[in-house]
Amino acid sequence: MKIVQHCVYFPPEVGGLESHVHYLCRGLVRRGHRVTVVTSLSQPGLPAFEEMDGICVYRTPLPARTPWGWFVHAAGSTPRTRAAVQEADVVHAQAFPSILPCSLALAGSGTPLVCTLHTSHFLRLAANPLTAPALGKLIELSDYNFAASREIADVGEALGPSISVEVLVNGVETGIFRPVPGTHPRGERRWRLVVPRRLFPKNGVEFFVRAMPLITARADVEAIVVGDGPDREMLEGLARELGVAGRIEFLGARPHAEMPGLLCSADLAIFPSLMEATSVAALECMACGLPVAASAVGGLPQIVGDPVGGLFPPGDPGGLAEKVLALLSADGLAERGAAGRRNVVTRWSNERLVDRHLEVYEELGAG
């Protein structure tokens, strides 16, 4: 089967959407399918074409990392997409900005178009009465729709009476993300928390930093924050102001290959998000056997609960601190991590994700 995927961002970009598309494409290639990705020249020095893990990757210019920039990239990528979809069996738009170039490239061809709705950006635009109608019209161009969480699926279906969306939680490469020896050195024997979050306001890392004085007042705890972004300077300043700079280490962005060892260097992962689809990073932590404490927003309650960690109110440093302290003081932290690993392997592995995609692709092709 020849499969074309369109996605604004793709590795070496780091993020949940990027990991999802990369692992899905790798899984499809392993099953013997030909996979082409059309994406953006999002970083200086990236080639316009390369073969990555058996995937043919084409990149076209991206003027800005904004909704406006995404749509300009989408329009500009249409000629490359049109060339890529020749003789394709199915085309998959990974997120709403990719629907338009895929639809234009497929005009008059009869090749089925699949879309997956991702990210909090979609939720924000769907909640805006000025942009919601156009968003609904875009989604109606697709022949089949997936969504990364129940919340996103419900919002998508509300945009038009003919829109149907299947919930399909993002998958994890459980052979890569698994319990391994920790790679980040530990000094004194303290509890260690890991916050694998890009440093943007929506990820709520500020509320974690504000919770740390409450946590360290009652337990011997340190933390590593893995990720970078525009909030880093503010967050480092806040940690100094609150007197916890010595207990929080900001590691910046790290290559994806380093993440299993970094995650396994900790005892508990924290996701203080204010908005979230279904976090691939949280699933990766669980696949590594790490318990997870997360804010009760978006798709996080679908994957995090008492058996594998716990939930706390978003934007609430006190609630976050209480949940962390309760988990650290209770027996069975390792058992929660093991339960999370079992859940991911059973329900959210990349192999299961590939299986379902191929079922839909083949059904559409047969129709």
C-alpha cells in the first residue's frame, strides 16, 4: 500500500504529535508499506528531501510557527503534496492544517482522505465562533476522522452534523520506552520528580515550580525539568525567588533517544498541563514503568488514574503538592509504575495503533 502523510512538524522536531506520526510511519514501513511524509522546513539546515527509517520525507518552507504560518505552509506545500499522492492508496492529514493541501492535491482522484485531530490548538479554534464554522468545513472534507482524545472527538463532532470522529489514543514504541537504567546522575538519596514538558504557558510548569516549596517542606525531593521554550527564563527566576532553585534542574530539550534513560532516573513524573490532548509524553513515562501525577484536563484522565498514579486540579500548586506527597508517602509506588507499563503495552502500544490505521485504510480502499 502507498500511504502519504501530511504533517506540519516532523522529527527532528520534538513533541507528542511529531513522535506519534514518526512512530506510526515507522510501524507502517515495518509492515511492508511505502510511506511518504510531506512536512515543513521547520529548522535551519534540514534537507528538502531525505529518507528516514525507510520513510520518504519531503520538506517545504514554514514562514512562522503560528496558525497563520501553518496555513501558509499548507498552501505552499500543495504542489509537493500533489506530486506525492500520485498513485497513493490513502492520504492522511495529521491535524487540521494538513486537510486543505491534501484535499486540493486529491481533487478529482477518488483517493480516500483520513484526518487525525490533535492538540489544544484545535480546541482553541473550535471554541472561537469566528473560526469554528471554517474548521467544521475543513473536517467535512475528510472521509474518516480520528481524534487523540474523547474531548477532541466530541468537539470535532459538534462542528457539523455529518462529522463522525473515532477516538484513537496516540501510541508508544514500547520497545524503546521501557524500564532501563537511569542515565542522569543522582547525588543524595532523594525522591526525584521528572517534568518532561516544553516550557510554554499551556503546559503549566509554573504551577509545578510554585508547588515545589510546599513539597520540599514535607519531603526530601528534587526535580528535573526536561524541555525548553519561551518560559524558561521566567521559570528559572521563579525557582530562585521561591528558594527552590537548588532543588530543580532545568535540563533543556534533549534528543528523543535520551528520554528513556532520563525518565528512568526519576521516581515520579509530573504533568501540570492547563490544556492537553492525550499526552504521548505521559504514555512514554508509563511505558518506562514510571508512575504519573497529572492535572485533570483534556485526555489525561483517560490514561492516568489511581492504579498508575493520580490526578490533581489544573492550575493549583497546593493540589499538585498534596497529590505528589500522597503518592510518595504511600506504599506501592513501584507497583503503580508497573501497572502503567502493562496498560500501555496492552492498550496504547504503537503496534495496536498501526493495526487500527491499516484496518481503516483497507476499509476505505475497498469502498
